[in-house]
Amino acid sequence: MKFNLADYLSTLDNQVFGKQILYIPETKSTNDDIWNHFVDNDHLIVVTDKQTAGRGQRGNRWISKEYQSLTFSIGLLDDKKNSDLLSLKCAIAISNAIKKITGIPVSTKWPNDILIKNKKVAGILIESKVNNNRRILNMGIGINVNLNIDDIDRELKDKMTSLKVETRQDFSRELILSECIKSIDSLLYKNNQFIITEWTKLCAHNNSELIFHDFNNKIIKGKFMGVDKKGRAIIVSNGETNYYFNGVIKL
């Protein structure tokens, strides 16, 4: 079923954030649509039913299913405060929204994967661009909502799941989006220590031994010790503490 803007707007609270929304039935990338349509707004949301060239972390593709995935991007003017730990804020917000709607316990994997039973159910890609001396933040979010088990590629079945697979229920994409937006709105200006504390509560691998691929794809075996005030992963390996902005954790 097509995304219904009226249903989405009717479930928002009275906040301004979230009401500037553009629905595009089919698009290559909602992140690209933000760059194309963000003009004088303080924010803009783009949501689609079908995304054909979605981007994930490290150049990977983000694959979504028409009408069954919730695929959207949020463009936001950077005011030097809302951008602090934005990746962690988004991960907390999406996790809280999913738990509120479904009741399912949700966890996070650094930097911004959302997990159910250690399987990925949602992902976040954050980009930024300076335009007319204004820095615009672009948060691309994909949530596997009503996918059936057969909709997930065979090689990904042990790594990916959906809300429907976990609950055997269908969920309103409009309601989930509104809860995500309300949750993000409530977190944008929380102080950094609050964000770090809340994210750590959700982390699936805090104080755990793991394998980490850094930005240069170097394989590191170490212990994840949380995140610092910049959102960097703290990993202790061979008695040495290192800090990483980018990388992939293998659970």
C-alpha cells in the first residue's frame, strides 16, 4: 500500500519538526532527493515507497522492498548543536521508536546499525554538504518493516530480519515514521553525556571481544570499551587503546 501522508501527519504531535515532508513514490535515493529539494527549509523529510539505488555504509547498497520497507531521509540545517553525536542520536531514536511500536527489545551496533537478536533490522547513513555557506545534514534511514522471510536474500537470512518476521504482524509505516521523527526531535539537543549513556544502554557489544575492520580494512581483534565524547569507538587491542571514527564491527 502506498505511503499515506495524511495518516503520517495525523499521528505527529504539535511539533514543527517533521511536518515539511515530500513523498516520492519511486526514486533512486532519498538522500539524493534531499540535496535536490532542500532549499530554504530548516528541515525536510523525503519518504518513498521504492528506492532503487540506496546507499549504505562504506559504499554498500541498501536494499529495500517496495511498500514493505520504510525508506526516508531527513535534511536538517546544522546549527552547531544538533550535529553533535548525530549518528548516535539517530540510532537511539530509531531503536526507541521500534520498541515503542512493536514491544521488541532492540539493540545497536556501532556506529549506527539497529539490531533485533543480533540481526540487522535498520540502518542509517549520514552525509553532509555545504551549500550557500550553510551546512546541511542528511540522515538516510531504512527500516525493514513488513518484509516476509522470503523477501530477504538467502545469504542474508542469518544477518537480517524485519519487524514482521520477528512478530508475525504487519505495522503501519506511517506510524513508525512519526514515532521516529518525534524521537529524533526529542534527542537533537540533549547533552552529549546523556546521548552516550543512552546509546551505551542499547549497545549489543559493549565490553565485548570482537573483530573490527578499520577504515583501511585492517583487521583488528580487541575489546570494545564504548564511545568517547566525539562518538568514536574505543577499542583496546594488545594493551593499546585506539579511537575510530569509521569501521565495521563483526559480532
